[in-house]
Amino acid sequence: MTITLSPYDAPVVDWTALRNFNALRGQARISLTPRCDLACFFCHNEGDTPPPLTKKDRTQQPRPRELAATDYITIIGALADRGMDRFYFTGGEPLTSPMARPVLSGLPPLGPDGSYTLITNGTHVRQHQPWLAKTRLDKVKVSLHYFSDGTFRTIAQARFEIALVLDGIEAAREVFKEVGLNCLLLTTNAHEVRGILDFALNRRMPVQFIELVNTDFNAGIVGNAVSADDVIRHLRTLTTDERIEVAGVGQGRRVFNVDGVKIDVIHRDLGRHHVGHCGTCPLRSKCVEGFWSLRVDHGGGLQPCLLREDLRLDLKDHLTDPEYLAEVVAKHVTAFTEGTL
């Protein structure tokens, strides 16, 4: 089911929910493509059909792309003009998309607190480094869930060596002031987590350790999940500078400062933030994330929840009127947070 709002809805718009969401560090995640050159077995692909599923069964394909580069920029600009100022570009692997260069090169300016972040697997950064350096991107986050060729092949089903990913990290560091790492905690990579942490600390790079999130796509691998407790214990041997952040969106996290390097641990023991619609959601027992992002997919839809595609809002009919587009999104967020969707 795709939800479409009529242009004849009441014209009065309350921007409170959207602006509060942004103030609480909610984010807009912009998927440039569901395709990827890797096929990590845990991938949720921002709610679209993930690459490992397509690799296993070619009849299961992600939705087709229906947005042009100008459409992406229209959506970003409309949201930015109405208060959103944290945008993350995802996939799939965003740098495999023909939309990557025109979208990232055409980003509108944000306010002083705004940021644009590219989330990448690192394999294409060196190739695209010259034009990436000229964009308005503020940060790059590289997914590093492996630290050897063997683990890389097991998790990502890669045909090449992890050296390509590590070189991509160095290529990003050459042109961006802030480059960080994301690492999902799994039984498959548990023996390499400290090596990944040392790699980050030696390069003074922030890193985020994340517990596995359950989705319909990874129901068969929940036994691969690892608690963050061991990482937390180890970090406490390195520093006493620890704090808890519960922002009001998503999951709580523990934040460690190790000699000036920020280490985040997304820790489900700290709870998660749910909103009005979550109260009656039949999938709440499976949800460990809560409400923390607005996901815009390349098919022109927006989802406030990874587990509920039936709450997907179709934006395509509103692309010619950015002001009304922003109003439609604001109404959707308000209805979701108040439980009236």
C-alpha cells in the first residue's frame, strides 16, 4: 500500500512535528540506488529488496528508479527549507548510481548546523575522489564490518580483496575533514572488532558499533547478532570518559571519548524512542530502532519506519511544487507521531 495525500487537503500546516524531529537529531536518509557491488547478508537496503536476496533469487528485484537528479534535489531543498538539516546519502552503494554525481554535486547550501553525509562501502571512493572533493558533503561514513579477506568474503560475498575498502577509507581521508566508520556487531566478525577499533583509533577516526536490527529480510540470521556488552567493557579499559545519549529519536547510545576520538555504541539496553503510531503497531515487538529517520527511496517514496512499507508516502505527484511537497511530508510526520496516520 502506498499512501497519497490529496492536494485538496486542508491548507493549514503545522510544522512542529517535522521541526521537533530535526531538533532531536532525526535525519533524512536519501537512497540513490538499491544496487550494490557487495551483498552483505544482513543488508536491509533501507526497506527495499536487498542485494543478497536478489543474488539468491533473480525474480526478487528492488523497485525501479523513478526519480531524476533534479527530483532528488527538489526533495532535499524542500525539506531543508522547512527545517531538516541532516541528510545522509545511502543505497545500496550510492556511488554505483548514475544519480550520485549530479545529486551530490548539486546540493543546496544548508545552515550552519546542517550536514550532508555520504554512507559508502568504500569500494568506489578512490575512483570518484576528484569530483567528490568539490561537493558540499561534510562527512563520509564507511561501512567496515570486516577486517580480513576471509571475513570480507563471508559477510559481503565479495570477489575482491578488502584492500579496496581500506584504500577507499584513505581516499576519503585525503579530501574530507571528517571520515568515520560503521561496524555491525556479529558472531562472524567478533574476532575482528578490536582490530577495527584499533584501526580507527590509530587514524583518529570516529567509529560507531551497532547491534543487529531485525527486519523481514534478515529473519533467518538473528542468531548472528552479538550484544555490545563486550565492546563496552573493552572501551571502559581505555577511557573513563563515557556518557549516555538518549536524544528522543531512535535508540539510546553510549558515547566514549578515547584520547579525543569519539566512539559510539548503539546499545539496545538503553531503549528506543517510539511515537504515537508505534503504540498500536503490530510489529512493535520486533522493533528495536524506534522512530529516527525519514527514508526517501529512489522510487519516489518516503517511509518513516523501516518495518512498515504500508506507511510509505508517494512524493512523485508533488515534485513540481516544492512548497506543497514539504507540506505533505510535514502532515505525514505529524500524523505518524500523533498516531492518526
